[in-house]
Amino acid sequence: MNRTLETVERLLAILFKSSIKELMIDGISKDYARSPTTLVEIFEEFAGGGRINFYPSDSKGRCHEEAIFMSLSKKPKHAQKLRRKEFVPLDQMLQHVVQHMQGACQKTTKTAVIVTDVINTDVFAPWVNNLKNIQDVDGKDIYILYVKPNGNYEIINHLVDLSAF
């Protein structure tokens, strides 16, 4: 498993399987005056942050080799304080993926992980050619993960005719 998928697994475990208050990172319990509440705060604090581009985010930082695009339609079990603007519909997130991978960060980002809790191949249809081009012509890795209500996930690249690696 690559590093980006490991980061996504940690993030999903935090959002869906364990409360932030229960978390212990590297054997050290954290005590928060104010627990992280936004996706970006949770990502930065517990899932690696740093050298990975993360969407949705207000920050326009530099490009990194890895990017995570999270499109959730419902609040995860342990992230009930997420803000409405953090729920980016899949069609809008796919636009961000293409803009990032074929535009601003084309020369830098090598791996993209798209996380969604919605399976609707019609939403992917307008973007499939771009995603295939990113994989086949640009030689980059794209993983589309469907996250279930319990936080488990499946790689669903095959549903939109993309290589699963």
C-alpha cells in the first residue's frame, strides 16, 4: 500500500471509527483544549498533513507529489462539527482533481486519491477522459475510494473504467 492510501486510511479511521478524544498517536495521548473540528485540522493533526495537498481546503499552498480529494455527502460518525462548506459534491471535487492534476500541479503531483461516500458513475462520466489521460498519458496514479458508513472503503476505479493499479 502506498503512503497516500495509508494517510487516507488513518483519516477515515479518525472520522468514522474513533473519536478524536480517544486518539493516541505514536503511543502518546493528546489532550486538547479545543479538539480539531474541520477536515483540514483533523488531516493536519492526525493524518500526516504537511507534504500532501488536501481538498477541500481554503489554503492555496505549494504543489506536492500526493493529493487527497475528499467529497463527503454526510457527516462521519466522529466528525459531527464539520462545516457545510467542507461537503463538496463529487462533481465539483472531480473538477478540482482535473484542475490540480492537469493544471496547477501537473508537473509535481504523482498520486491522487479521491474519497467519496457516493457511488454514481454518471457524475464521473464528464471527467473520465481527463482521468484516463492523467493515468495513461501522464503516468500518474489515481485511486477512487468509496467509503462506507462504517469507514471501510473499496477502490472503485473499475466502475469508471480506470486502472486499479
